[in-house]
Amino acid sequence: MGVPVIDFSKIDGPERSEVLAQIANGCQEWGFFQLVNHGISEELLERVKKVCSDCYKVREEGFKDSLPVRLLNKVLDDDDDRRQYGNQYYLEGDEAAAAQATQLRLQQLKNNVDWEDVFTLHDDNQWPTKAPPQFKETMMQYRKEVKKLAEKMLEIMDTNLGLEKGYIKKAFCGGKEELQVQQPFFGTKVSHYPPCPNPELVNGLRAHTDAGGLILLFQDDAVGGLQMLNKEGEWIDVQPLRNAIVINTGDQLEVISNGRYKSAWHRVLAMPTANRRSIASFYNPSLDATIKPAPDLVRVPAPAPVRDDDDDDDGSDNIGGDRAYPEFLFGDYMKIYSDHKFQPKEPRFQAAGSFYKRIL
């Protein structure tokens, strides 16, 4: 079983309504789905694979001396010493305590380390200095195409949610798109998850939800490891599918949709023998954008019913308000997220909302 796969080539044809329904289901019931025939040329995608793989070859030696590798080796070396020399180095009773300390360090490793080589691209940052030829040209072209796909997908979400065309993009601009003052942030994270000698001891990437808006992932064709948590609490593989684009909704779309769309928990498993490629592009709000549920998706509280004192009606039939999320600045949310990425999202929403109230 995997996440839904949608043929995006049918979106502008006679089967448009069916594709819209499939996308709505993917957003509401899953938070993850895959697009095939999405309009980005296979020739470009093949070039992206090559330049990113070549880029990692340049970085590979550096990963071998990276913090995740050193931390894993330190824990394993300490454990080997304990097993080999325990009787000589520990007083009676201390060896058991040392074994417990090793287990604690292993658990801390699992909870705090990601087995990932990663760098991020965006329009204003410095490109990798040791990148192979054609890397910048290819990735700039790819980012342009993915950004167009992201904006088309946001317009589809506008339609499915019953919002005016362009509403979500305008919200990402702080409601001021026409002024060109604030623009959505568009970044691309290039990751590789190298083979891990002890995949049971570390995560490729710890479980989390994504902070931003819409995520478009071009993942490895053959090497799996990405999983999402479904509504039943089961970890489901996001199956490798050649040249597909994986879509997932972030925390800010959950807020704007007033909970109709959910940002799904997901993780990457460390793999023992294969190197997994992952190219994730994030279409996020401006840091200055104020994020809140779209007014059209929030019911207006009904007036209190008029009744006699002896009326037993407790007003339970009153539909009331259903605004499920606070209002906050995306920049404030990101500050909170940076320290609490791998923890539940609901306290992040509330903390950002409380901060916003204090500054009004």
C-alpha cells in the first residue's frame, strides 16, 4: 500500500472534475500524494538526477567526517570498550550501570541525529562552490518549473476549498501580492541519505510535519525510506515512482484551510546499503505574512437563541463558531519551529498565536 497517485495531465481536460476530487482527497485524507504527467520534462528531471548525484560525490568524503557519523562511531566505540574490557575497568555493579548509560546514549542518538547530507538553494543564497558543471543552470531551470507547478497546485486548492482564485498565494504574500512588497519564499533542499552501517540506531530524518505551505518532492526512483503517518496511526511508504513529484501539505495550509487539510507526520528511514536522493522544494509564506484561517472557511457564530426561563433548550443546536487555529506571523512560527520541529505541531500554533496577541 502506498500514497495516492494522480495523473495530472488530465487536469485541463474533460476529466478535470475527477482530478480535482482526487487532489481534494489527497489533501484531506492523506496530506501526501504523487503526481505523474505533471508537465516537467523527463529530460530535465534526468539532468537533475545526474547533477545532484554528481554533487554528492564531491561532498561524500565530507559526510564521512560529519557529526552524525562521529556521534554514531563514538557510541559504538564506547560500547565495544565496555564489552571488551568491562571486567577490568568496572567495579562490581558498575558494569551494569555502564551498559544502561550506553543504552541511554543510543536512545539519545536515535532521538537527536539525522543521517542526512543536506544543503538548501534559494534565489539569494550562495550556490555550492564545488558543484559539478551544469549544476546551477540545471537547478535554476528545475526550480522555475517546480515553482510554476506549485502555484498551479495552490490555485487548484483554492478551487477545492471554495476560495477565490489566488487566495492562498495572496495570503502567503501577507495579503499584499499586488504591491510586490512581500513574496512567498521558495527554497529547495537537496538531500542524500547515505548507506548507514547501523540503520537501527539512527533515523535518516526524524518524524516531523513541515512548517511551511506546499512541498514538492522529487525523490529517488528506486531507493525507498520515506514514510508518512496515516489517519489510522500507521506508517505508510511513500513509494518510489520514476519521475513523479510527491506533494505534501505543510502546517500553514492546515491553518488557512481551517483544518480541512492536515500536515502529515513523515520520516525517512536510514538504509543499510543504498544512497537515497531527495530534492524537496518548499513554497512558503513570506516571513512577514499573517497566517489565519480563511474567513470563508470559518462559520460566523449564530446569535444566542431567544427563550423563556423555563425553556430546557441548552442551545446545543446552535452551530456556533468553528475557527480552529489562531492568527500569527509566519516568521514567529518559524522561530518556534526551529527549536520544536520534531515535537507536536499544536503547541507551536498556540505559542505563535499567543505571541501575536501580545504584540497587537
